[in-house]
Amino acid sequence: MQLPTQEHCYQLMCGMQMLDHIVIHSLQVCRVATFLADYLNRERLNLNVNLIRAAALLHDITKTRSFKTKEDHAFSGGQYLSERGYPEVGNLVRQHVRLDKYANGKSVSEVEIINYADKRVLHDEIVSLDQRLNYILERYARKEEHRERIHILWQKTKKLEKRIFSDLSFAPADLMQLLPAMGYAAELQDYQRVCAQLFAAKR
């Protein structure tokens, strides 16, 4: 499996000229995803944390562009990464909005961690699933059929949350205390440094 390094992830993000607030959102999703993966691995799971880190950082790689093109950013992001030699990362990115399959077993996979972590971050803030749902309904549910689909998706996500936390010593609400609000500051500085180097090299 070929995985991009964290620095290469930053280079890809810079190259796509991601909006600042989407970059910060991605850094927060990465913090949540890797935090959960680390703790789940202590419970004898064997999650690939490097794969999770890359997919979390890159899950919104085409979202800035999608504001103009109206493309499905989950699908196009997965395709973008697969075409660059990272099909495993692309597969996780493609499913960060909606999973191909919602499992019922006890074991948790990398793609489920990415999908769940994204739903726990609203802009730059770690929030509950209910808070995120309210935002999604307000912004995207213009028709009743949209609301129904979102509610069905959220019920599946709540079941996923129960599976993820079933063997952990802390509750979903504890994430807000366990992960400091501005804990992404160092990563943001690294990202900005990589961007500055990338743009300087193009001059």
C-alpha cells in the first residue's frame, strides 16, 4: 500500500488551493480520527493509523473546487487520489459522507473511523452528532425527502458511534474535553510552511 506522507498531504492540499476553513476542518477531523484509532488499537484492533491520517487530511481535497463545479466532492476526491497512486486513501475519502456498507459487527474499520470523525467536526469545532445534524439539516435539507435521507443516514451513524465506543473507557461527549479546541495550531503552522515552500518553488 502506497501512502502519502503528512508533508505530501499538505502539498496536495496546497496544490488544490483549499480554503483556510476547510484546511482547519481537515486538521480537526484528523485529530479526532487518529485519536480514536490510537485508543481502539490499544483494545487489540489493528487499524492503520497512517492510512487514517492521510484520508482524514485529504477527505475534503476537492471541496473548495466543488463550490464552483457542483461536483460530488467525496466521489471526485476519491478519484483524484486514486489517479495519483493512492487508491486505498481514495477509497476512504470517497466514503467519508456515506459508507458503501453499514456493518453491524463489533470490529471497526478505517473507513468507518473517517466517516465518523468527519461528522464530529463542524467547521473547526468538535461537536456532538446532534449538533452536526442540526447544521446539516439547516443548510442542506431544503426538501422533505432530503430531511428523511439525512435522518436515516444519521441513525446509521449513531449505531456506528455505539460500536466505536463500546470498548473505549470514555464517552463520545468526552472528545470535546480530551482534544483541546486549538490543538491543531502546530499542524496548521506546518501546513503553512509547506505551502510557502511550494509556492516559492513555483516562482
